[in-house]
Amino acid sequence: MRLPRRLAHGEGAELVDHLDELRSRLVISLIGVGAAFGVAYFEHQRLVRWLESPLPGHRKLVTYGVAEPFLTSLQVSFAAAIALALPIVLWQVWSFLAPAVEPHAQRAVAYCVAFATGLFAAGIAFGYRIALPAALKFLTNYDSSIYDIQIRAREYISFAVAVLVAVGVVFELPAVIVTLARLGIVKSRWLRRNRRIGYAIVAVLAVALPGVDPVTTTLEMVPLFVLFETSIWLAVVAERRRALALGLSTSQ
């Protein structure tokens, strides 16, 4: 299989060429996910212990079915494989769509993707160190005098992954707003004028994210407020850079 060639902006190509490129990029993405799954499954015990460590009181996960240990390990390995292979998949998607975007916008999107990657990693770290342990401490001690609380592995893994991904997505807010501002879709003046509406939407978003307890919701809402306010001022900078870039391109 040949590696797909990235087309230049405005370069003509037949429909068959586009379909062939799409097929090649899908195959590369699947190979990336498969290779990442092999690595993740080889290290799945460490991954399970890593997810288990935020549990308070040195609690251990339990299973209730014959196949549940194996299926849970597959679940953890697959989630880790998606995370590991995500840069490859996103790069293939972007390489396929990039020829339809103006060159100056391509650079802006590339910068924003790098920015978003860093924000997502920061969100995962925040979720693992702060949001997830606080939520688990609240949930696993709630009415502990009434219930014999045992934590099922499959359900806990799903909950932990959902919280970490949700917090990571929450941290993407500045990257989304900056990208829209850099492309001229959203104006910082509009964001400043409708700041209260933005905060209300942010609060609704925090409530809608995974996490049934008030601790997780609050810990997701606070950084959302901070990130939204930061996004407004980053949008101002992005607009100025966009205006400068367009001015330079026009003068040339």
C-alpha cells in the first residue's frame, strides 16, 4: 500500500483519486489503532492499576462474572489504544480535509490543534489528580454506614474513563473558541457582550457532562468558567493575528 500524498490547496483530482486517498488514510488509521491496542494490552495491568489508584482507602476492584476480567482488560486496552492512536487518526483526517482550506487558515488550524492537544493532556491530568479522586471520595463514602460498598471493575472503569475524557474535553474550550476567532467565525466583541449567556451555557454544559455527583459537577464547572473567560481574551489576540496575517497577504 502506498502512503497517500497530501494534495496542495486548489490542486485538482478525480473522484477516484479522492476515494483512493480516503481508503489509504482509513487503513493507516486502523493500523495505528491496532498497533496501539497491542501495546496497550501488553501493559493493561499497569493501566488498570493506574485507573484504580485514585480509589480512596486502597479499595480493590471486584468482578462478578467468569469473562468479566478479560472483557474489562479489553475495555481498558481499547480506550488506551484510542487515546494513543488519536494523533495519527486526527492527522489523517486533517490531511484529507486540508486541501480545501486556505494556506493561512491551514497554519492557524495546525497551531490550534497543537494547542488543543496540550489542553486535553492538561485536562486529563486535572481529572486524574483532582476531579476523579474527589468524586470517588464522595461517592464511595456516601451512606457507607448503610451499604456494603463494593466497586465493580467494569462499571468503575467506564466511570473513570468517562470522567477523564469529559474533563479533557472541557479543557478544549479555549482551543475551540480561538480556532473560531482565528477563522473569523466568532468575534471577541460578541463574546464579551454576551458573557452572561456564555456563563449560563457553560454551567449547563458542566451539569450535562458525565459525573452524577455534585463534587464532579462543581469541579468541572469551575475550570470551565476560568477557561471561558480566558478564551475571550485569547480570541482578542487571535483576531489581531488574523487581521495582521490578512493584511500581509493582501499587501503581497
